[in-house]
Amino acid sequence: MIRRQQKGNPPENKYDYWVLSYEKPLRKAITPLSSAPMKALLLEEYKKLTVTDMPDPEFGDHEVLVQIKACGICGSDIHGFDGSSGRRIPPLIMGHEASGVVAKIGSSVTNVKEGDRVTFDSMVSCGKCYFCRSGQQNLCEDRRVLGVSCSEYRQHGCFAEYSVVPEHIIYPIPDNLSFEHAAMIEPVSVAVHAVNRTPVTLGDSAVVVGAGMIGLLVIQALKAAGCTKVIAVDLADEKLKIAQELGADLGINPKNTDAVKAIQDATGGSGADIAMEVVGATATVKTAIEGTRKGGSVTLVGNLAPEVNFPLQSVVTRELTVYGTCGSNGEYPECIDLLSRGVIQVEPLISAKATLEEGANWFDRLYAAEAGLMKVILQPGE
């Protein structure tokens, strides 16, 4: 049985390891994994990460204990690091972009076995609400996210040697996919889901506003979906260079030129058939909308700001269709296939691979917005 925790901050006991929204009778203690305690990178307080000993996690009949081999530092972890997101209340083990090896399984688990190489979704859906039963698990009424702590729940994540996840969000990975690349499937799934939400027709032109991590993955997903011309827009020339290396046909820097006019010039004066906004700010939303042709579609992926000024008349008078997109919804098998076949490339996006002990330093560098840094992968199991 799943229940909601009472409102208020999660308990301060860092050793209360597992999910607070599960009834304890569903849990059972496991045999110690080794003579040494489990190591984890713990957010003890905002801007303070410490590698510390944690007790062996517990798991239920339908859950899987995974030895974490790789876990990416997400932008949302950086926003949680300083408390600005309000969704990483200490003490907490963050991290939700992960892969590893099945160490132990619950008594009712049938889809994986010990020793399997796996990755898993970052969102835990309940499987019972209207949205789950309608095939929209990403909109689950009781969804929880690995490595998140908020007023409703705390669920430790994967910056640790081991983590527990329910069987229904686990996916085996092929041998030709490295753990580091498999850890990137979570952000790839966000990009693929966003493109799946968008009515892409073979031969379409597309503009992607924001060439950060997700934007660069969206560019590749658009190409895979059949767009023949993809235009990247970003304020950083180095990101535009990577965008073009990964498939963008044109890079536009609004600091140097009128972005909307440049988009129109590149599309015969009409604007792109579709636009993907991957920042979430007023200026970038406006660029995406104004850079789209009449009757075109705009998909809003970024959510940097909770509210933006919206160019309503431009959308209404030019009859644009606007889509929102959140996380992913069952695209993991598709993403695993795209990565294993090399259709989507993630290695160019990985800036560094580091140990758990080096994690705090890399958080500091990412938080300081060090030039050239994109994705850092921690390797707890190495």
C-alpha cells in the first residue's frame, strides 16, 4: 500500500534510508552486502556534500537492489545542491541518471536476475491512478523521483554504491552499451519523449532553442524522427559547434544576429515547421514561437522559470499548436536501441568521469558554471 507522507520536512535522520511513502511491512532487511558499510555521497546540508557510510538498503518483494556503476549529475541536482529548487531537502542522496548491475532481487521479481546489466527510469509511478491506467505514467498522481526530497516524500537516489528500485521501471541493457552511456538514457528519454509529443513529418524543418544537454539530445532525436533541417539557437558558440557536429544544419547566436530573422531566412521566409524550446525563459519562448511558421507546432521542454511572459497574439493569430512535455513515458526501450545502434551519440556530451569521492569537487565546479563543462558521470561502483 502506498500512502502520502504528512506535509512538512522529511525526518532529519540520514539513516532512515528508504522511501518514506511506503509502509514498512513491505520492506525486508537484506543480508549484508559486504563487511564494509555502503558508501554514499550525501547532501548533508545545502552546498555540503560528504562521502559517508550508510546502512545496507532494504528492498521488498517486487524491488531490485542495483549496484550502481554510473550516475550522471543532472542540472536539477545542481539546483538542488543550493536549495533553490526546493526539491532536494537535506539529508539526501541525490542522483537519478544511473545504470548498474543487479545485486539482489525480491522474491516476486521475474523480469531481471542477479548479474544483469540494467538501467532504470528516474520516475517511480504507482501503477494504480487514472493516469497510470491510461498509459500516462509520467503524469502519475503519486509519482516520485529518485534522489528527490520534498514536502511529500524523500526517496534517496543513486550517488551511492547501491540503490533500490521497483522492478517495473528497470530495463536490461545490451553488452555493447557502456554503463556511462546507459546512465545517459534518462536524459535521452526526456528528449525522445519531447519529440514523440511533437507532430514531426518526414522532411520537416525544426528550430531548437537552447543547445544545452537536453537540447543537443533533442537535435539528434529530431534527425532520427525525419527532420531534414534542424536549426540550433544558443548564446554559447561552443554549444552551437557541438550542435552542428551532432546533426544541426545551422547554428544561430542571438548575441550576433536577429535569431528570428535568421530562422526565417533559413526556411524560405516562413519559419520552421516545428520549434522545441529547451530553456524555459521568456526570451527563449518568444524566439521559439516567433521562429515557427503559421500553423506550425511549438513544444515547451524547458522549465527554468515557473512563469514566463507568453506572446499570446502570435500564437492565436498564426494558429500555432503548443505542447508541453514532462519527463518520459515508456521510451526507455526505444532509447536503449537508439544508443546501442549509435543513432544518438552521448560520448561528446560527457565532460568527465569521476569517483564518488571526487563528486563534491565536481558539484562545486558545475555549480560555478565552469566553462566547457556539460555532463559529469560519477562511478560509485568503480
